[in-house]
Amino acid sequence: MDDLGAWIMVAAGLGSLGCSLIVLFAIFTREGVALGMVGLLCNLVAFVWGWSKAESYGLRRVMMVWTSCLVLSLLGAGLLMPRMLRAAEEQSQGETDATGQEPSH
């Protein structure tokens, strides 16, 4: 089950990347280089711009997929959380010495 979360995050990340590139292309061609660079440096700007222009520029389907990918990445992160917590616990237990005490530095 832990690997499922990782695979979901990978698939969602790739889908999100593809959608952001499509929206960035639309920004560069319709709004110019300045806003395109802002959208490239801060993907949230591209996401908000995409939703604000979804109907007029025919980006509704792309934005629905992008939003779904973001939700799926949260689901994948939630599935990975128990694995990360176990790893953190094992790492903190590995830092104790033979007497069970934390080593002094």
C-alpha cells in the first residue's frame, strides 16, 4: 500500500507538469512574455490564470485534469504518511546507544 501512494504521486506529478506546460504555453502566446515568466516562476499564478480564463480560452478540461492531479497528489501523500512516520521513528530509535539513552554530543 505504501508504494501505491508513491505511484499516485508520480502519476499526479507528471499529469500536473503536462497541464502546467499547456497553460504556460497559453499564457505566453496570449498574454506575453512577462506574465508567462511570472507563471513559470510561480506556478500558482499559472493555475489561477488558467481557471480565470478556462472558459474563454478553452482550458476547462485542462484545468479540471490539473486540479484532479493536485487532489490525487494529496491523496498519495496521505497514503505515504504512515511510511514516513515509521521511517522517522526507526531513525530516532537508531540514534540511541546500547543503554537506551540518547548519545551525548
